[in-house]
Amino acid sequence: MMKIGVDAMGGDFAPLEAIKGASSAALIHSDISIVLFGDKNAIEAVCIQENLNAETFEIVDCATRIEMGEHPVKAFSSKQDSSIAVGFRYLAEGKIDAFLSAGNTGAMLVGSLMTVKAIPGIDRPCLTTVVPRLNNYPGLLLDVGANADCKPEHLQQFAILGSVFYGAVNKVENPKVGLLNIGEEEEKGSIFTRATHSLLKTTGGINFVGNIEGRDIFGDNCDVIVCDGFTGNVIIKVCEGMYYRLAKRGVQDEYLDKFNFKHYGGSSILGVNAPVIVGHGISKSDTFVKMIELAAEEVSSGMIQKIKDAVATHIKPQATA
């Protein structure tokens, strides 16, 4: 039985929503054992309040928590008894198979690198997001915020990470990979994107289909779209803002509803030695269920080993990160 670790203290509605989500996921999936990290007394109090069976989970008592506004590196280093730090230790030691939190994103990135470590050959682990499309398979965009400044070699790594992740989780063979640019032609774009295009053309292990313009993000031109983290983060914030404003105006549409993050759970941190997922700070119980299901899919698909094999085969070692 796989073990999924959940930071019960992460998120704006912690620990209530994390516990409710974990409880629902445990009822739905009998093959998943959930380990909660956090204040044991607070967790048990919520279970009593919500009439939930605390014995459904393994509870790891943690003395502190990392708050949303804390500096990621300082907080992770100084709060080794926090729910995030302890959760990562369990993950690194193999006591859990995956770890997720709706808490401090920076601390989750720091924990991934400091404790679980990057996969050999990966210089910059990255964040992913789902791109809603009209067909049955959502797209994937990466990086969306972990790396604001990138080199072409980093986007090459993102392309391989995204391709393997997409294929493993969505059961799609040879997913199409595109480079986000300001024109479809190979010679278009900045020095950075032109160099990246040239590199991706010669990269094995990916089905590179060329440049993708902004208007094609939600189309079927490609399955995996790679870009630097600055650009990716701007895109998801624009989409988020547009969705909430249209929803507030009472616009109801089946496709528009696909932009509600609650349907997808969290963002996978790709490029580290174990499945790690970060959720939105305002995640409710149903979103935690989705995060747990995504983590379970990453574990059961053997995604991490597939990434290691692809990286070892197709990425040349770089002298510097």
C-alpha cells in the first residue's frame, strides 16, 4: 500500500480542509495510506469536531509550522521541527512515497532541493500547471514560477520532464512538446528562445513540434508547453484573474469552469527524486482529494524512475547550473 504524506498545517484553511480532504481520499481509495504531518492535538480536535476517525491516518506530531509569509530558506532551515521539514525527511527516508502541501510554495521548493535533492542531470526543478483544453486531455505548462531566469539548457530539461510526466500521468504516448514564443517560425523570438528552439530540435526523447504562440496555449497544437518561470507565472496569474472576474459576473460555461484550480489539485515539482505537489493556499477539501490522487498516480506510474531514465539518456551534463 502506498503512503501519501500530507502537510496538515499548510494552507489558509489548515488544518480543517487538509484533514477533511485526506479523510475523503482515504474513503475513496482503500489502497492509499495517508500520513498527516502537523500539530497532533489540533488534528485530533478537528477529527472530533467533524466526526472523523483519527485512526484513519498515521499522525506525525510536529511542533511548528512554516507560515505563508515566512522567508522560505530561513524558515525551512530554522524550523526543522515544522510539518513541511519533517514531511520531507520522511519522504527522503522512504517512509512515505509522496508529499504534498498547500502551504508556503517557496519552502516546498527549498525542501525538495535540500532534502529530497534534484535528479542527477537536472539543474533546475520546475513547477507545472494544467492548461484547460476542449478535448479530454488537459495541456501542461512549465515552468510556472520556480525559475524566473533560465538558460536554453534549462528549458531542454523542462521539456523532458514535462514529456515524461504528461505521458505517465495522462497515459499518452509521445506527447507533443512546444516552445512558447512570439511566432511560429524558427527564426522568431529572442536570442534565448531561438537558442532554445535549436537545442530542442536536436533533443532526443521528446516529440518537439516547434514554436507555440500565446493564442495556441489552449489549443491542440501540443500537449506540453515549455517556457521560463517568469513567463509561465504571468500566464497562470492572467488566467486566474480572468476566471475569477468572469465567475463574479455570473458567467457560466462548461469550458470556463475548467479554469477553476480545484479540479486539478496542485502543481507538481518536477526534477526531484520523489513526487512532491504544491497546492493553492486557498485549497479546500475537494482540492486536497485531487492532490492526493495526483500524488498516487505519480507513484503508481513509476514516473520518477521514467524521468531518471530519460534524463540519463538524453541530457548531456552541464558544467554549471
